[in-house]
Amino acid sequence: MKISRKMISIIVIVMVAGTLLVFRLATTKKRPVPASAGNKTYVEVQQAKTVKSASVLSFKATLEPVEEGIVGSEMSGKVVKILFDNGKKVSRDEPMVMLDDKDLANQLKSAQTNLQKLELNLDLSQRNYDRIKQLYDNNAISKSDFENAEAALKMAKVDLESANVNIETLKETLEDVVVRSPISGTVDEKNVILGQFVSPGTVLAKVKKTASLYAVIQLKQSDLDKVKAGTKATVKLSREDAGGYKGVVKAIDISADVSARVFD
């Protein structure tokens, strides 16, 4: 039957084996389903009553993680190593992808060589300044000669400081060649291959926390008065699932997407 009325969303909390699983019954958006769950679940929402029988509303639902992190690079570069695949469990900050670091490594080596030269230059400038100052104090040279030596010393210090900053910046950039997981969870939606050139903002994969899940359903506006916060619900992974997961409606969204006729 074609549905043309507005849809709403509700949130159900379900207790399973002592672990709190959060199910969100929401909009018509299609989202990835964790590998551990089926593509659809069946949700029965029942009014909590003391009578012997009650009407049952059933809806097809999809599952989505309660938290999701994007694996992406902070810099541009060529992918030289991939350390994950879909379904792998990873920890926060665990290395996921490595980019080519040859150019940066060469830049760092060159910068360190330049730093050594600037350190020698500062040492020479300092000794020259000390000698000129002694002569100036004894009125053996002009003030102009002294000021030139003083300026050369200051410039040598500035150059050395700038070189140190450049090296630290290169070291920090080198750390970015290792792309790490933003959260702990299970890897999904792998979108990277060896040799690929990536840029900042490119989504390489997603990491999802599947210990807690949302169940997404469509609910007609006409059924809104039948589902209230606190209403009991049962979430089943399939029609053959006899028991299912018991829960309760946590909340109901009140805003709607006019074009899609659904509540967000």
C-alpha cells in the first residue's frame, strides 16, 4: 500500500543480556546495517495495559550504529599501506592507512642539515659580536661597526628559531602520514585502495560502534496517537525470532521533512 502521509520517528531502549542496546526508530534515510545484523528487523510496539489483549503495531526496520567515526586523512598523499578491512575491530587512534612519506622525510633531512649550518652561523655571530663589543667599549671601532655586529647576531638568532619551528612543523606533518581510527569499533564501508592519491576530506572508511544500535522504522502520522514515550516495544531480528529484545519507546521526534513527508 502506498504511504503518502507524514512519517515520524521514535526511540526505543532495549535491554539484552545485561547490556543496554539503544534502538532509534526513525526516518526513511537508508543507512548501512552492521554485518552482525540482518538487513531488516521487525519491531512490535505495544501499549502497556493490564487488559488481556492489546493491539500490536509491527514495522520493518533497519539497524544503524549509535556512534560512527569517519576515517580520513589530514593531508594529501599516496596510499602505500592499508592496515584494515571491513569487519575488523579497531581501537581509537589505531593506525588504519599509511601515506607515502618520502618527500616529507627528505624535507626534514634537508631542514636538519640547514639547522646545523645556522647553529654554526649563530656561534660565529656571537663570537664576532663579543669581539666587536670589546673593541667598541675601548673606543677602538665606530658605533656603526658595533651596530652591524649586533644586527648580525640578532638575525642569526631569528634564522635559527625559524629553522627549529620549520623542523617541528615537518615532524608534526610526518605524523599525519599515518591515518588513525577516530573511535573504537568495527570497520565498515572501506573506500581506499593501494596507490590511491587521497586528499583532506576523503572518506577512507567508517568505524561504527555496534555494541549499541538504532533500529530505523517508518511510522504514519495517523499512528502517532498509538505510540507514546514509555510504550513497550519488542525488536526482532527476523520473523522467526520468537523472543526478540524487549524495550520501551524513549522519545518521539516532532519535526518533519516536508518534501519527504517524514519526521527527522
